[in-house]
Amino acid sequence: MDARVVQLIGDGSSLEMPCNSTLPYLVFHLKNLNKFVCLEILVKCSDGKKRRLICSNQQSTTRITKNGCSMPL
């Protein structure tokens, strides 16, 4: 991706950004969250398992499973 800013509009909008990084941090800046939004990130761990991190402003509690985590924004 060459763009510094990406705008996603509409239900079911998605963006795929494959990357190969060993850095422990991932930072997103979200603006104008006056509607419900969900950010879903699929991560491949060092042991080869895929885990899902879901961040949403529709929930107020954190849920942790063996395959992922969902938490509020």
C-alpha cells in the first residue's frame, strides 16, 4: 500500500494489508467513530497458529478464547 491514509465507507468494507514483521506493536488511528465499527486482525503466531483479534465499539467486555480475543475500543 502506498497511501498514507485509507478511508473505508459502507457496510462490509474491508482492507487487506499482508505484512511480515517481527515488531511487537500494531497501531491504528480511527476517527469519527459515531457509528458502530469493528476492526478484525488475523495474526499468525511464531508457532504457526492463526489467531484473531477483534476490536469493536459495539461491546463493553473483553472475551478471550484459545483462538483469539475480542475487546472494546
